Amino acid sequence: MSAIHLQNLVKKFGDFTALKTMDLAIADGEFMALLGPSGCGKSTTMNMIAGMEEPTNGKILFGERDMAGVPMGRRGVGFVFQNYAIFTHMTVRQNLAYGPRMRGAAKAEIDRRVGAIAEMLQLTSLLDRKADRLSVNILQRVAIGRSAIMEPAIFLLDEPLSNVDAAFRAVMRTELKQLQRQFKQTMVYVTHDQLEAMTMADRIAVMDHGVLQQVGTPLEVYNNPANVFVARFIGSPGMNLLKGRPAESDRGLVIDLGPLGVTPPLPDDLAPAVRAARGDVLYGFRPEQVTLSDRGLSMPVSFVERIGARTIVHLGESESAVKAVFENDVGLAIGQTAIVAPAASSVRVFDAATGQAIKAD
Amino acid sequence: MSAVTATISEDVMKTVQAKPALRDEGAKLGFRLTLPAQILVLFIAVFPLLMQLYISLTDWSPLSGLGWWNAWSLWNNFANYTDLAVDARFWSALKRTAIVMIVCVPAEFLMGLALATLFADEFPGKRIFYSILLMPMMVVPAVAGYMFFMLFQSGGPVNDILSALSGFPVTIAWLSDPTLALIAVMVADIWQWTPLMFLILLAGLVGVPEDQIKAATLLGANPWQRFITIVLPKMKTIIIIALAIRVIENFKIFDTLYIMTGGGPGVATETISVYIYKLTTQDLIWGYVAAIALAILIVLSIAAVFAMKRMAAARQEA
């Protein structure tokens, strides 16, 4: 077991900066997801933790121990690759036994450990199967077992579900989460799929362009995105953001959205901070937290997606486009005008210039 | 090739025979379409083979004054094959060929593998070295033979270098000494064919999944362990292919060697091919030559079948 501290971590490939000054503390036994679009630096971060790449600058600490110069075979890190990297020319047993065998463990000791881990992962009946003809969920278990047998303090998983079809992914997510509970290791999970991050992780580190955007529990990053990127990236669809200017009215502070009119008044706790920030702002609200009403933003319906459990209504165009998600089919058709009102508690305001959230006092 | 032909014609025949209803359209068309190729194969593979078998059972020679088709009048009751069994020169040529193979092929393999491992990583000047390394393979074997013939002269560069290194004048008569001549011939073969081994093995080495190597590293395997447990098993198929190509080619070793030594001194470097060549062009006993060649073909075919079975098994495993 081990906590991980990343301190001022920087990684450059020639002129390209893959990671700009990353600071992150991952607690012992925590399931941390590194989430972001491709090229955001999440895999680079993971590879540096594993020791596959040397940081250009900064430190990686496991507990108190500085990992600089510790080769990847000696970090006590379990790594599950995107395609699992199972040794296909071996049996399941040989795969599981690989680590202890390479470290020269005694035969009896290897057998005991392989037996125990196979029992735990329900692989006992498959031990003598050749590893090239296994289904994906078994491959995943073998990959995890092969690392887990070394009893690593830290488990790193590099998009292990990205090659799996959508239906199966749900099964695998559950299985993975259960395995983590069993092993109780610190887990770092790299993914570009927010659903995976949201469902499995204790905390999520959202990254973009080599910069750590926000760290928080799934609900924190969903409810209180630190900036515009996180607001747009988390949630499906992402948060609606409308450009506007704060304006005083007799009902309190509102945002003047130009042609769209003015918003309902901002909640009392948010108003002073917005007032203090001055300048243009982005008015944000979750598509899921919108109701149809007679007072609110009046916008034409441009498109309707009916996906069974939910209906996604696209309103307005380009700059002022808004999406609204309803539980039921609300009977709106393209061309109609809808009046939508965001729930007051869901409204978030961002500084238009910096993209940072304006926090309530 | 003949194995492939056999399968095709068998399949066609099966279709033709098995389903009278379908006999017309598909099967007939297929048969007609493959007919030219089959006739061609018949003439370039099957016909010469049958002709060879026929002649090998006779004392026919181009000097006998008979057309080869009339060779039956020189029928010799399998004497060529019984002679072959007790032909000391044949057996020693075979033994020599085997020695050359046992030395050359593993040497080429090990050097090729070492070079491939080296070239799998990046290093400055890699592309230039790569081109230089492939050059021997592109030299016409006869030219290579002449090159090594010059190198190994008693006043040649090899002795000059040895003199310079040792400080004493070295005048070894490489190509006149039975043992040294064989060594010189093997050096030439290794020089020329290590690049091919290198090329094939490099292709195999690059194909080893990098993830699995990384996974092995993370599990604590050192470079040697990774090589033995991951890289080599993954390369098994390609190693068998490379070895099979070189074993077959090396068995037929001729051009370089013939130009360097002509099989001499005496018969010290006389391999099977050289022996056959001499029998064909000097002794002109073609019936006997046909018998030898056929015997070798059978032995090599058995070896090839064995190698292919191993290869199929290896592919299953990999």
C-alpha cells in the first residue's frame, strides 16, 4: 500500500510539452481516475509513475520514497495495459507465474501463490488454457492477476476497457471495481471515458493539454466544475454555457444574454461574487437541470434526439446553442419555440476571460 | 509446389465427382481456369521429375548415342542406387556438406540474431550500417567467390592483415590446405548469407509486441530473461523459416565454393553439388547423376515436411 505524490511533474518530448507542472496527491488505497481527451497527458503521467518514462522535471514519491532512478521492474507497480499484453504463447498459469518466476521464487512458492490468486479471480479451471484464446473479461482477470501476484502497492490501469464493446463494458466496470475492493491497492486508472471515471473512481483528475484542470470526487467535478473545460467535458451532453454580462435588475443580479434576453436572477450566494468579478461571464447550467416553463430563455428547437429513457432537445444555434435533457418525451418538434428555465441551484457562472469558475462565497 | 497442385486438383476432382448436379457450371469452369497452370506445372515439375526417375534406372549417358527416351535399353536393375550406397566419394561429399551446414547455418543464425537485436534499437548511423550490412547479400555469388579467392591467396590481404597483427610474416596457403580451404569456403558463405538471416530475424524481432516486453519488464524480468521468455518464443515461426531457407540453400552450396577451390585441393571441399557437377560435366554418367539428385531430393523433401510441421505447430503456439 502506498500513497503517490506527484510534485511539479513536467514532461517534454523535444519541443513538445506533454505535461506542464502537475501536482497531485493520491491517497493510499484510493481509486484515482486520470480523465481527459487523447493527448491530454494522462498516459504520459501514468507511464512516468510506472517508470516507463523519465520525468523532465519534478518528483514522484511513493509514500516517502523518491522514485527517481528506480527502474520500472523495481517500483512495485502493477500495470494493466490497454490490450492487456497477455503473453499469448503461454498458458494462464505461466502468465500468472511469470513475475515470481523471473524473481527466482521457489517452485512450491510459485504454485501456492498462483493457486491463491487464481482462486481469488476465479481462474482455477482455466489455468492450463492457452492464453491466446480467452475472452476479454478473462484476459482482464489474467492481466490483473499477473500483476496482483507481485502484491504491488500501486496498480496502474491504462484504458483497459477501451477495446471492449459497450454492452460488455458495464460488466467489466463492475468487475474491476469489485477487484479493487478485494485488493485494496492504490489504483490509478487512465481513461477518456467519463462514464468509467464517474462510476469507478473515488476521485477524478481531469486533464487537458498537459494541464491538470480539476481534482475531485465524481460529483464534485460534475456539480462544481472548476473551469469551462471541465464543465463542457464532464456530463453527457456537457454543461450549457452562454455568454453574457452581469446586470442589475429589480429582482436581483441577472445575466444579460443579449438577444436571448436576461436570465432569472442568480442565487443570493452567487450574486456577490459575480458582481465582484466584473466583466463578461459565461452562464452555465446542466442540460439535465432544465424545466420547461413560461418564464425563462425562449429559444427555437433545432433538433430532437429521442434515445428511449431520455430526450435531448437542441435549442438555438452556434454560440447560443443549448441542450436540454428530459426524462420523458416532451412533445417538442423542430421549429417550435420552447421556454426553458434552468434550476436555480444548478446555475454556475464562469469568468469569460479566464474560463475559471466564479465561486459562491 | 507439387503439394499445392495436388490439393488443387484433388479439390477439383472431388467437386467434379461428388456432385453430379453441380458437375456442369462451377466445377467445370474452375477446372478449365486452372488447366493452363496445371499443364505448366506438369511440364516444369512433374515431367522432369519422371524423366529423372526414368534415367536414374539406366546407364544412359549423352555419349551413349541414344535419345533419352530410348534409355530403357540400358536398364541396369537399380545399379545406380546400389552403387550410390557404397560410393565413398558420395558419402564423404555428403559428410562435408553436412559439416559446412552445421558450422555455417548456426554461425549465420547467431550472428544474424545478434545483429538484429542490435538493430532493433536506435543508434547513430543506423541507416548507413544497415545498408552496408545488406551489401554482401547483393553481391553475385560468383563475384563473391572470386573476391574470397583473391583474399585468401598466400600473398593476399588476409595474410597481410595477420602479418600486421602478429608482427611476423604470415604466408598461409589457405586454399591449398585441405582443412583451411574448407574454413575459407565457410567464411565466404557466412559473410554472404549472414545478412539474409539478419534481415529475416530483424523483421521477426520488430514484430514482437512491445507491450508484452514492457509487461515483462514491469514484472521484474531482466533483459536476458525477457529475451528468453518473450522474444525468442514469439520469433519461433520466423526462426524456423530462416533456418529452413538457409539449410536448404546451404545444402546446395556451389558457386562461391566452386570458384574459390573448385572442390579442391583434391576433394577436400567437394560438396554434393560440386560432386554432381563434376559427374555431370566430366564423367558424363547422367543415369548415376539422376539417381544421386533424386535421392537428395527425397531426403530434402522429408526434411522440408518435418520443418513445415514444426512451423505449423509453432504458429499455433505463438
